[in-house]
Amino acid sequence: MHMTISEKAEVLIEALPYIQRYNDKILVIKYGGSAMTDDTLKSSVMRDIVLLAQIGIKVVLVHGGGPEITETFNRMNIKSGFINGLRKTDKDAVEVVQMVLAGKVSKSLVNIIGNMGGVAISLSGVDARLFEAKTISEELGYVGNITKVNAKPVLDLLQMGYIPVISSVGCDSDGNIYNINADMAAAKLASELKAYSLISMTDTKGIMKDQKDESSLIREVTPSQAEELINCGIVSGGMIPKVNCCMEAVRQGVNQVFIIDGRVPHAILIEVLSDEGIGTMFKM
């Protein structure tokens, strides 16, 4: 379907109030799911991020890299299981997690953004003690809860016009490294930065009343409504920690938080720059 020139103009006109609203505001994007593993989607997301940065939005990209970690563990014969959706991580494993996330994944994203005409710099949660953490439980090992966010390096990079690309590892005062859930990292950072928006990219349309029926998407929820959805089992499994992070960010002053389907090409642009929007929005 080819758009006429006037239809293209209409799209740009529709985007204008959103461009004005977001100008000079901080937008934190949590990047994960299929959008990270599918090369075509990955390029599309990075191009969208460069576009948002070019129109004056201060974009911060926070990523995990579960599939890459699993693949590297298998290659190195490192055994690892999951407890309640969190990966058990011993001392050897956490070094590999750091290597994969802060080394391989972060640098490849910075490289793609550069090839698209953007300027990005990668930070891990260890750099300038961005994410201070402590262990969640003995059982999980070096899986951390964030105890403190030191956002100054991120603000400095934004001020200088860079796109910060942040990998979800943290550290403590004893020099231990922790694997940190990327949703938690993005939510805590967005709160600390007083971001205008947080967008979490996942492999689902958002919160649905009926998981089997995509037309039952819930377009807008408050934190208390979201809590109710968890209590009555509509939000379950791996969505619970995601939704908890979104609720927390809204309660901590992030203006609006979205869970969007990263499998949809240009999902971020549709959410940020159009009347339609996609996914579920959390708002007070």
C-alpha cells in the first residue's frame, strides 16, 4: 500500500503535537523480547530510536539479553535454572552475564545506532556505580535488587547529545557484580531521571482481559487497577514482575508508562507519535 504525498503530510501533521510534547523530555525504553533477537526488528527499533533523538527527545535505552546469555551458557557448558522467572546466577555465571550484556549486546546496539546516524555510548550499571545492588536471595546467588540509582552519568550523556545504552548489571561496595532484571533497571532509572515516559517492549500486545483474545486489550490502567488484575489472575506468570515495575515507575513520578508489543514494526513510533498508540498505558 503506497501512501500519497498528502497522506504522508497528514501523518507528519498528526505527529507534530506529540513531537512538541516530547521535545527535550526524557524517554526510557526497555528493550527486550523478539525485537532483540530478530535482526530486521532490531534494525527497525534502532532506526526509530535515532529518529526520536533527532527530533529532540532524550532517549535512554535499557536492555537485557536473556537469549544471548542462554546461548553463551550453553556454549560454555554453564548450568543455570530459573526461579520465579529469575535466572539463578553463581559467581562464574555472573561474570559471563556481565561479558555478554555489557560487552557483546551493548556494544552491538551502539554500533547499529551509529550506522543509522545516531550517537550512542554504552554504560553498564557498574559504570559510575549507576546501579548499586544487593542480593535478592541466597538461592538465586548473584541476582540483585537495585538499592540505589546514581543517574548523573546518564544525565551528563543526555546533556551532551548522546543516546545512553544501558546494560542491566549492578554492583555493591564489596565489588560483587549482580545480574539485574532489565524491567526493574528501566523502571528504577526512569523514576530517578523523572522521565516523561517509560516504554517496555515485550512479546505481548499489553494487558489483555483474556490472553487468547487480542481484542480484549486493556488500553489504560491505574496502579490500583493493575494490582486488582494481578490479584484476580488476569495478569499472571512473567507479566507480574513487568506490571509491578510499571506500577512502581508511575507511583514514583514517571508521567506515563507503556507496555507495547515489540514484534510490531515501529511500535515505539506508533506509541509516541500518533493518536492511536498501541499497548497498555499506566497512569495515575
